[in-house]
Amino acid sequence: MKKTILLLVSVAAMALAADLMAETRDEIAKIGQNVGAEGKFCYWTEGSVPLAKLKNFVERVTNPQSDGFVPQSDRVAVFDLDGTLVCETAPSYFEWMMYLHRVYNDSTYHATKEQIATADTIKKAVYARSVPGDMMWTEAIAQNEVFAGMTNEQYRDYAIEFMKTPVEGMTNLQWGEAIYLPMAEVVGYLAANGFTTYVISGSERQVTRAYADGALAFGRNHIIGSDIYTYATSQGNKEGWDYSFKPTDDVVRGAMYVKNLKMNKVSAIVREIGIKPILAFGNSSGDFSMFEYTVANNHYPSMAFCVLADDVVREYGNPTKAAKMKSSCDAKNWTTISMKTDFATIYGKNVKKQEK
């Protein structure tokens, strides 16, 4: 009887958490909508220099009388996701934490010894906050291996379910709510000023779609990320050009074939958007190629903005790394945004960094 009561309480708590997360994501969506074309920002510090630069830029390119006017059809802005729009430091990327959950905590999945060994290596690097560059591809392969065979719908549902889990090291914050509120305002502001906005993420496309959908002002077809092979359930070993999809088929997930970082972000913009952006937002060296492509030889006014993870009070920032990033951006005349000084809040007043 006690076990039944405990189970019912647990289920009720989970349902309440899901309802609260959905409510918060709706509120985040409204935050973006409420900024409006005039730029009524509420979550930036008063007198923020990068915000003033952004507003001046938008006013210039949207004013038909301005020498820098840009037709609405060419007003394209691109955003990285992790670390630019959402949390990536507590302790790592959303999709990485979902992968570790799949291997270690998902009772419906039984990882092999090899998969556990790989996950152990990745987990060690994540919690040491020292991820080597070559691990990006290692993790991408490992992640898609443990989710291979799922349909996109099943994978999306899995991601949405994981969004209900708490963000480690933060109070009152679930993964689905871990969106930088000041940046949600930027996305909404640009949309209100006739910009077409895209996410250009290193995270896998389908998980990024699931995360952004309903909370940030991007259409699902405006989400570009790392890509996987997909197959029909009855395709077998046949190549796609030699197989016809059947009414009884479904589309299932396979291995990853492109990690969307550095030059691959530029290639994705050229291939999938076909219009050179005039604004780019990122947070790491993996976004530098996207910055260069946006501002170099652009016949329209253009800017690149880099979000610096320098806040150690409200977030798990790294001031030393942020200073190096700022130096690199300053040398290129790219504008930096300090989470410490430019964000009046990050996730909202009720969210706190947990003390060790």
C-alpha cells in the first residue's frame, strides 16, 4: 500500500513538473514576443553597450532612409544554440547529458560494455569541465549509436521527456527552461524587425528542433544542426537511390555523418539558407567561421556577437577562457556580450547556482 502511494505521489510530482516546465516555456516564448520592434528589453542591464550596438544596427538596416538599409528578404540572422541561447555549463550540453542519461539511467536501454566504457571517458571529461576537441566527434558517434533505430518522433519524445529533468548545480531549473532570457529577447526583437532567423547548432538537428520548438522564435524548418543518416525500416542494405519508401515504412535514425562546427556551419548556411547573414551570434571558436563568413566581404552592414561565459555567481562561467575569447573577438572587431555585466538576469530571479 505504501509503495502504491509513493508511486502515485511520484507520478503526480512528475506531472506537476511537466506542467510547470510547459508553462515556463510558454512564458519564455512571450518574453520574445513582448520585446516588439521598438525593442522593449527587460532582461539586459541598463546601459548595456552591446545591446545598444545591436539596436543601433537594427534601426539602421530597417530604416528605408538609411544608407545601410537592408531589404527584408536579405535580413538573415544566425544563432548558435548551446552557450549562446541555452545553458551548456551545468555541467555540459543538453544532448550530452541526455546521452549520459541514456547509457546510465534509462532502464529501457541496455548499453554494451563498449558503450559504457566510451560514456565513462566522456563523463569524466564533462565533470572535469575539460573536454578535448576531438571528443566532439567521439561523443556524436556514441550518442547516435545509443539512439539508433528510433523514429524521429520517438527521439523527439525522448528529448522532450528529458527536458523535464533538473539542471545539475542549479535550483528551480529544468533543462527545458534553461534558456538565456536576454537572448530570447534578442531573437524576438529581430523577428519583429523583419529578420528571418536560423539556429546553426553543433548539436544534432532533431534534438535541437525539440528543444527550441515552442520556446524560441524559430520555425522548425529553420533549425540546422549536426546531421545523421536516416533509413526506411525495410530498406536493409540498399542505398537510398535504389530503394522506394513503402506505405508500411517508417523513417529511423542511423549514424551521424556531419558535425556542424567551424567550416561546416558556413557550408550549412550556404546549402540550406542560400542568403548571406548580416547578423551572427555564437559563443565559441566553433562559431568563428560563421562570424567570418557573415562580416567578411558583405555588401550589407553586418555584425557578429559573441556571448562570454564569464559569470561565476549565477552560472558556471570560466573567466580565464572568456578573457581569451574576448581578446580574439576584439582583434576581429566582433562584439562581445558579457553574461556577468550585460545580463540583468540569466534564467530568472528564482534560479540560483547551488553552493558546493
